[in-house]
Amino acid sequence: MKTITKIAVGDLQTWMLATLLGLATLVLYWPATHNAFINFDDSFYVSGNPHVQAGLTWESTKWAFSHPVSGNWHPVTMLSHMLDCQVFGMQPWGHHLTSLWLHALNTVLVFALLRRLTGALWRSAAVAAVFAGHPLHVESVAWVAERKDVLSACFGFLALLLYVRYAHQPQPGNEGPAADRRTGTPACYRSLSYWLAWLCFALGLMCKPMLVTWPFVLVLLDYWPLERFQPGRGWRLVLEKVPFVALATAASMVALAMQQQEGAVRGLESLPLEMRAGNVLVSYCRYLGKMLWPADLAVFYPHPGNWPLRLELLAGVFLACLSTIVWVKRRRHPFLLVGWLWFIGTLVPVIGWVQVGIQSMADRYTYIPSVGLLVLIVWGAYELSRAWPHQSVLLGLAGSSAILLCLALTRQQIGYWKDSETLFRHALAVSDDNCTARNSLGNALLDQGRTEAAIDQFQAGLRLDPNYPPALDSLGNALAKQGETDAAINQYQQALRLNPDYAEAHNNLGNALGKQGRTDAAISEYQAALRLNPDGAEAHYNLGNLLARTGQTDAAISQYQAALGLNPRYAEAYNNLGILVARNGQTAAAISLYQAALRFKPDYADAHYNLGNALLKGGQIDASISQLQEVIRLLPEFAPAHYSLGVGLSRNGRADEAMAQFQETIRLKPDDAVAHDKLGILLGEHGRLADAISQFQAALHLKPDYAEASNNLARALEMQSAPKDR
């Protein structure tokens, strides 16, 4: 009875601690729900991805499984983003909330896993608490684009829990390969828990391929604390890992192929093996340092190329000494070896042997590896202090202090992810000056309309690295925005000399050439952009605009349709296609296209204006007036909207309101001869002949060959000179 009571109390404590850890994590990270999307990868995953913004549909699901994003094939991650768009739309708080919940769930899973593996309640809770609140993990949780971190970890931890459940099940005796004598099937292959673990592992790999080290982690857990390394079990343990190794191998091959296809993998000619080896040694030590003292955290750490040789040697000696210590202590304290190898091993895919991108390290890469290091520290502290009096009190105080410090630093770090400008200003303040951070900060300022400040950032970045194509392209965009088209073209061409396969620069160069009237050259650039990136809806749209301006209506329509096929939420393409369709006399089709544009961009003034005019032409006067009034609400100084509204009101018999709109049109655009004429007609109909004559004369002064105004003036003068009835 006492045993049963003890178990019940232990289970209650476990559930209470798990609940407390989850809720505390939610409270800690709640400020992240107030943060915006940022301009570093978020556009690839959500804010600029029309397939994701469409929500969960059959077409978007097919796209998720058939298209890599940012050099990675992770369809389950993309489906999670699509689900967020389905539920929350483009409200950033909802996307952050999902990542927050996943991190809270991961915290509970870490606690449950260690509790199940070791039976240690408070040590497991301590590891989970630091995992939840460590500042290094803010990047994985507060960055929408890093949903793949928290989601893959969730499936990974579930896989480990299910594997542990399988390992705790009764196993066959020493039967060689542990096969059923009758069927010859390995025992593990007949376990539901085993295959559920394998399924979770597969789902995790489809979130982020970093989980390829999971078979290695399973071996570590077999060693400690499962203690399955026993005589006669070797073949069984090997067979258990085969399906996991097969998945990991396939995922590794797919990930490498996708990254090479995207051009994200740097070759040995640009980063030789000795440079990579040096960065590997230094980065391991830097990760250790930031785990123990999480200061000066940045979203991007530039790769230095060569570290000082003495620093590389010192890092190598330090890592070798630590590795030797944990190896020597493995029999008495196996958790040291397991924790250390977990940390070292799970970092291997991102440590830099295969260099993806231009960073030397990243905070987000510690999300899973940190668990091993925390186990080493917490269990090590417990064993080291066994002989101390009041051990539990001292460890409790030390652990609480460490956790509180982490929580304070994490809250501060979350604030740096408020928006792009805040994030990259902080990165520049705490890390080595780097072109990538300058470029992202410049783009944030450019989006705010602070063009001069943006140019300063781009130029500062290019002083650091004159051969950085994205900064050259961004500087070109800023110069183009200022009307300095020749200078912008020069920047785009420099970017393309360095990277001829830079599709975005080809597209931007096409825009600049089009502004100069160099139509053939612009078309060539758009075609190059589409050859390099066939899914480039923007290049199709821009090419359509150019063709429309040059009178090639059918070809322009084809390009707009292609853009909409790639991006069904492209409001501007719907609007411009509607304009061309309207010119062809297809008013009903044009109305439908304008309405589609407004579904995806409700405050799109041009679409409201075009829809208002199309409805006016189609005789839907009341609906037209409503649309034109919305234009004026959005753009009070837009004279054409006032004119069209005046026409609609006059047709609706609301003459006084119509005259007010024509008068406002003339105030905003005094040289509008047609508005003078229309106002004159209404004034004449209301008996104000002198005022009407004045308006007709103004129209003819502006446009001497305006036949309608001339006829109206003649009639008004005739009416004025006619004898009045007595």
C-alpha cells in the first residue's frame, strides 16, 4: 500500500511539474506574440510566400511536398505555416503563438523524457527549465522562419519517448538476432511503439534535416541510461537502428542535393578544408561559451575565414582535454560521456564541415544539442555535491539563480526580435561588423521610406565586402527609388558580374532598363530571371507591365496570367489584367478581376478606382459610387476619383454632390478641361448660366479643340441672350 501511495504521489508531482514548466514557458515567451515578421527569411516561409498564404489547400499541399524552400525540403514545416495562415491570416502574433506553444510542449517533452529515462524528478525538471528559458533558444522560438527548429525537435523528442517505451517492453532472450523463431522477424519490427518512434522520426526529418543524428542519439541512450549494452544484444541493437539509419541517410542526401541546387553550399575553393576545420574547433568552444555565459547574442555571426592559428590550437586542446576526461570517467559517470557526445554529435550537421551559407555559427543550432550539455552539467553537479551537507538546498539555490538569470536574459533577447530594424541594429552592436546585417538593416529602412539612411547602410556593408551581390542589388533598389536609374543599373550589373545566376538582380535590372525605355534589353533581363527562377511571379508581372506599355496586349495578358498561376494572391496582377481585359470590352470579366484584387488587398486604391469605373460603365451606379468613395477615403487628393464620383452622382440624380466633386477635381487638377465642362453642364441645368459659361470658357481655354465644350458654350450663350417671358 505504501508503494502504491508513493507511486501516486510521484506521478502527481510529475504532472504538476510538467504543467508548471509548460505554463512558465508560455508566460516567459508571451511578449514574442507582439513581434513582427522580419525581412530575413520570413518572406520565403510566410510573409512573401503566396503558396503558404493560400492556407491548407490541395494545391498548396502538393506544392509543399514538391518544392524546396530556402534550400531545404521540409514539407511538414511548410504545412504548419499554411495552417497558421488558414487560422490567423497574416497576423504575426498567431504565427509566433504557434512557435511559442511548440517550445512549451518541447519543454514538457524534455522533462518527460529524462524523467522516464532516469527516474530523477528534480534533475529532469532543472534541465527542462533551463532548456525552456535559455537565451540561445530565443532565435528558434521568436523567429517565424525557424518554426522548423521547434517543430522538428517536437517530433524528435516524441520519437525518443516512444523508443524508450519500446526499450522498456519485455524483450526476447539471447536469441542471436532476437528474431521470432517461427517468422524470422526481428522483435523490434513487431512493436507498435518502435514504428511510431520511426514515424515521428520521419516527420521530424520532414521538418528539418538536422535530426539525421537521431540514430546516434538512440545508441547513446542505449548506453545510458537504458543500459542495453549487454552481451548477446549487439545484433539486436544493430537491427533496431537500420530503419532509422536508412531514413537519416535518405534525408541527408536530399538535404545536400537541395542546398547544392540552391547554390547555398560553399565549395572548397572558396572555403578550404583547413579553414573549415579551424572554424569547427572554435565554434564548438564558442557554443560552449554562449551556453554557459549567453552574452552578445546575434542573429548572424559572419564567417571570419581564417581564425588565428593559436586560437584554433587552443580550442582543439581544450576540446581534446574535455573529451578525455569524460571518456576516463565513463564507467563511473556514464552521463558525462552521453551528454558530451549528444552535444558534439547533434551539432555535426551544422558545425561547418559542409558549409551552408556564410555564417560561422548560429544560436538556433543549439536548440537540440543543448539538452546533452545540460544533462552533463545538472547530473555532474548532483554527483559532485553528493558529499556536501545540505546538498539539496545548495543545488536548489544555485539552480534557481541560474534559471532566473536565464529568464531575465531571455526576456531581454525576445525584445530584440521586435522588428527587422531593432534586430539588426542589435546584431551590429554585439557582433563583428558584417555586410549581411548591414544589408538587412538597410532593407528594413528602405521599407520604411528612409532611403538615404538605407543607402548609408548598403554602402557601409559594401566597404566591408565590395563583392557581396545582395548588397549591390539592394543599393540598386534604393538608388532606383530615388530616381537615379543609371546608378541603379550600374549596381545591378556589378551584382550580376559577381553572380550571373542572381535572378532577383536580373528582374530589378529589367525594371530599371524599362524605365529608360530600353524595352528589348529589359525583356531580355526578365527572361533571364525567369530562366533562373521559373516560379518568379514578380518577373512575369513586370514583363507583363512592360509589354502592356508597348501595346503588346495579348502577350501582356499571357504574362499576367502566368504570374497569377504562380501566385494566386497577386493583387497587382489581377488589377492590371483587369485593365487590359476592360480595354478589350470585357467589362464583366474586368469587374471580376478587380474584385479578386481587392479580396487579397482590401486597401488597394487603384483596384477600387478601376472597379468603380467598370461598374459605372456597366450601369451599376450605386456600387460604383461606393467604390469611388472608398478610393477618396484612401487617397483624398486623387483627382480622377473625384471626377468619376462626380459622374456617378450626376447619373444618380445627386446634382449638388456631383458639382462638389467636380469642383474638388478642378481644385486638385485645375487643367482638367473635362471636369470644367461637366461642372458647366450641371450649373447650366440649375439655371446658373453665367457660372456655366465661365466653366465652358475655361475648358476651351485649356483645350481649344474641345468640340463638346464649344457646343455647350454656344447653347449656354444662346440661352443667356434669349428674351425672357414677361
